[in-house]
Amino acid sequence: MNDRPNTPLLDRVQSPADMKSMSDADLRRLADELRAETISAVSVTGGHLGAGLGVVEMTVALHAVFDTPKDKIIWDVSHQSYPHKILTGRRDRIRTLRTKDGLSGFTKRSESPYDAFGAGHSSTSISAALGFAVARDLGGVTPEGVGDAIAVIGDGSMSAGMAFEAMNNAGHLKKRMIVILNDNEMSIAEPVGALSSYLSRLYAGEPFQELRAAAKGAVSLLPPPFREGAKRAKEMVKHMTVGGTMFEELGFSYIGPIDGHDMDQLLSVLRTVKARANGPVLIHAITKKGKGYAPAEAARDRGHATAKFDVPSGKQHKSPSNAPSYTNVFAEALLKEAAKDPKICAITAAMPDGTGLNKFMERYSSRCFDVGIAEQHAVTFAAGLAAGGMKPFCALYSTFLQRGYDQIVHDVAIQRLPVRFPIDRAGLVGADGATHAGSYDVAFMANLPGMVVMAAADEAELVRMVVTAARYDDGPIAFRFPRGEGVGVEIPENAEPLEIGKGRMIREGKGVAILSFGTRLQEVMVAVESLNAKGISPTVADARFAKPLDRDLILRLAAEHDALITIEEGAAGGFGSHVAQLLSDEGVFDKGLKFRSMVLPDTFIDHANPHDMYATAGLNAEDIEAKVLSVMGIASMGKTA
């Protein structure tokens, strides 16, 4: 295409082996072309832009120096892996990123042998790299072989406890492995915590300019790296800023900070480490998220996630919104409650914008806490706040809440502490795929004694659930809602709390009853319209609660209908399973009731737009209609139940 960048060097790269003969000057030019190609590709597909732009030089240097895929590069989170994908034989498909049947937006083992380890969440790379290093030394075999293991982890991801658990173990085992701390001063949001402050002190102000120059001088002395003069230079640089001390106490040889966009520094350090390392090494590289693309550099989140955009201006092509997003509805409702109750506080784990808590943080800064990428801590911190008499809302994405499950059980549920869990991104989320799908929270939350679990069918219901959670003090309570826009219903100005454990009847019918939990209610109503045209008039109810169940409503539906169908945006073991248990306990099945439960299938569903993902799951309107017809014994157009 005419609007694609001119990339004569990149055009020669079909695999990293094609880079081995390039000069250092060629590699610098290749990085420029790779950056231009990444910007061009993401302008077409949308996706994570800033993180990838920040590691372009690092990606080129790693593939030029190491022998991938034998040597394993493990990208933490892996949303920065687009340049890596371009260099590893997937350039011809890079404009299919995050689309149905296209390339994943993260590393994926089934996609390429160069994707050594799949990821979608943070702070896993060091553990995985250590696993590869130990497997290598124990004689492990992969089709490509097992060589060096290189973990690339951001400073935001380094704040999570798992990263330090891995560092501690790696230092103890003393295996040859490499960790590159990609220090861009930023994860998704501004980094928080003592570690971020520690890293910032390594290069703050004028001393960093001296340090960078000194680091270059030290690098030039490194081959052979353990010459006494080089060692003294390294110690001088390190002690100038107290840099590296913490990492070396954990057993790592520390090199840095170096300029992560300076190809000469990167190549020199990586070549030296490859030739000489005999234990765990940490390379501290300073980078800039969004590097080389002015609109990304200027953005508040440095272009973390973007829709399709115009390359010259950076203007994103977003569809006009017809309704507020569920996230914004939650955020505004929580602000209203916080204005009435000074005990309400909010917690996020490095996602203030994504959860809508940025608004809360602006208005009530003393009551809003971004704990960094540390979901386990977030949950127990919320438990402590609740035990201290506050009303904490611990707002996490469903897929990230999984990381705090042990804390939910032990620190919240067993102690019956009134922690409120707003669960964003419930259900299938689209382009981010299986790693980010909110598939399991209903099952793992509703299994806990004393936990209240709600799901909003629309924006108005979400507001009422926020109010309900704010007023509820008898134990933990959770409410889930999806990504994206609401359905456009009127939002109540003065919402009343829900009665705990009570659903609502939507329409009275006969024969078959459909009991919906969550936003599939909209698809149910579309299916019902089609069924009405066929002379079939199902009853429809909105459960609202997976726990406690509305026993009266469910038993009434079972008693007055021949068949009962539940539907939810979650995996088996959730709402439908609890309904089935109730019906079994009450002996309803002995009376001949036909029962079906529509849930997400027992598989991980690949990225696509949400409608296509739900089609794959069999949870769209046509699937619901087919299920009704099937349970009634009426043949449908090729659908099975």
C-alpha cells in the first residue's frame, strides 16, 4: 500500500537470522524502520502502541545478539511484542492483530516458536525465564533447543510480589539467566510505590546525565568484563546513585542504568553478557514509552491502548457513543455515594483510568489508592480498611481479580469483612482475547460462604448495585459489569438499593421460562421477539443475584413452566450450577422439569469482536432462540441444544 513506510532493510528480514550479517549502523536504521512499521500497523488495527515503541531498539538488539528461538525471550505482559512479531516471520499478518483469526495482541506459544512463553498479565516473566534456565541445565529439550533465557520486564510489573519471589529464587539457584528491567517510569498509569521512587533516584536530574556518560565509558571497558579497571568503573557508577544495590543483594549481577534507545550501548552490553555471564544478570535499561511517535509520547498514557488512528495526526477513529460506558456509569455512581458517605474509599491496581477511578482520585485523593500491579495486596489492603471501619470498593478487572483469590477467601470471606468488589470487564472482552476474558468470577466468588454476587443487566441496574454495595455492611459483596457501552436506558437520579437476593420479572409468558443473569438479557429479549413471531411466548426474568439466589422466584418459575433455561456470561460452575443445585435439593427435577443452563463453553475463546466471541460461545440471540425451540422439541435452523 502507498501509505506504508519505506523499509528497505526491514524488507530483508524474514526471520532474526537475516539480521546476523547486518552492521551496527544497519541495525540502527532497521530499528527506525521497525518503529515506522509498528506505527503503521497499529494505525490500521488499533491496540497497544506505546509499550512496543518503547522497546524497538531493545527488540532489534536482542534478536541480533541472541540466537532465537533457541534462546528464549520472555516478554512480561507481552503487549509490547508487536515489533518482536514483525521480526519473527509474522510481518505479513501484522495488520490482522487482535482481529478474528488474526495475530494475538500478546505472545502466544501456539502462534510461533519465537513466542517462548505466553502472557497477558504482568510479573510472570522472571519465573518463566528461571524455569527455562533450570530446564536447560537439567537437559530439557524443545524443538528449537533451550539456550539462554531472557526476561524483559517493566518497572511497573516489577512492583508485583511474584517478580521478587522469582528474583529471590533465581539469586539462590545462581543459574545463568538475564533479566532486562525496562524502566520507562510508567506502566499503564503513573508508577506508584517505593520501588518506583527507588528506580527514579537512579537517574533523576543532572546526576543521570553524568551517569549515562560514565556508563558508556564503563561499557567500553567491559570486554573482558572483569578486568579490575572495569570493575572499579562499574562500582563508581553504581555508588554514585546507590543503583543496583537491592538487585545485587538478591544475587543478581547488576549492569546499568543504560540508555535503552542507544543501540551502541544495548549491543555492547548484550554481547558482553552473552559471552561472559555465569549467573543471573540484571540489565537496567531506561526507555521511553511511545518513543519516536509524538502523539504517543504526548498522551497521558503514552499510547498504552489505542483505537485505529491517523498516523500524521494521531487522531483516533472512534465510533460515536450512543450510551455511556458501564465503567463511566459505575464511576459516576460511586462518586455520588462517596459525596454522601466519607467512609467510602476506592482501590485500584494500576488501572485508575480503566476502572474509572481516575475521577474518584481527582475528587477524593485522600480516599483513593492506586497500589500498583499488586492485586493480592489490593484485596488484603481493602480487608484492612474494612476492618478499620471504612467502606472500601476494590475495583479490579475480572481477569485480574483472579490473582487475589486466596486473599478473597482468607482475608475477606472467612472474616466476613464488608469489602465491595466492582468487577469490570465481566464476560468476553473482544480483541484482548482469552487472557483478559472475565469468564470465571461468578463461579469462584459465588462458591464462597457469605459472599453476595450480583450482575447488572443494564446501566440502571448497575447504578442500583453500586448503591446496594455502598449500603451493605453484613459481609463481602461483588457486582459485575461488562466492557463497553451500555444499552441506552435511563439512569435513575436517586437510585434505591436492591433487596438482597431478589430478582425481577421482566415479562410473563408460558411454557418456557428464561432466567438471565447479567447483560445477556438484551440478547434474550431479541430472541423473544423472534419467538413471538413464531407463536411462542417465553417468560423472562432477571436474576440480579447469583448469591443469594431468589429461591421464591426460581421455584415459582419451575412450578409454572415446563422448562427453565438459565443464561450467563460465565463458565460452568456459576449461576446456572447454583440454580440446578437448588432445584435438585427441592426435588423439582422429580416432577419432570426440563432444565438447561447456557454458559461459556469449556474452552478458551480466541480474540475477535465481542459479538463473534459470543457467537463462538453460543450465547447470542439466535443461540438462545434455538435453545428454546430445542427444549420444546421444535426443530430449528441447524442449531442444536
